[in-house]
Amino acid sequence: MSTPKCSWPISAKQTLEFEIYDSNDGWHKVGGIYIFSYQQKAGSWIALYVGQTKDFSERPATHDRLDEAVRLGATHIHARVVSLQADRDRIEAALIQYLQPPMNSQLR
């Protein structure tokens, strides 16, 4: 079975596809962007926190704000592999600026 996917907007004209995970284990040692999120009854996803990592196997599983995200309703982690640090910086900033997740105060 393939991993479910979701497209997140980074601008009014561009989206990026993320894989959707409902468990916080089995991460691989690759860099990328992740989103702590939940799905509304109507089916749309709400981003609570956007972050980046150089190694998914170390993070988001140990992220210091994961418990807070869960308290706010996070049920899933959306992830996208992004190898280059410069690309991770650009995508993370674009997602935060466009989505305005409540747990992100930087990069707004």
C-alpha cells in the first residue's frame, strides 16, 4: 500500500506534495520538511507547526514541541524529503509565511 499524500501551498500558485504519516516511528536518515497537522471533518488539513530537519531519524520524533502539537490536536506528521539545506530553508519559510501555523512564531 502506498503512503497517502497531501499537497500544501507555498504560494497562491504553487503547492508541494507531502507524505502523510500517522505514527512517529520508522523515520529514515534523510533531510526534509515536516508538518504537525490534523484533518478537519470536511477533509482539509490544518498545519499546527512547520519544521525542518537534516535527519528525519532524529527529528521529528524527539521534537521538543511535539507534545504541545498533540495537545492542540495534531494527529499526523506530513513529511517531504528535501536534501539541500538551502532548499529546506526556503520551503520552510514559504510554508510558514503562507500557512501561518499557530505554533510557528519565527519566519512570519
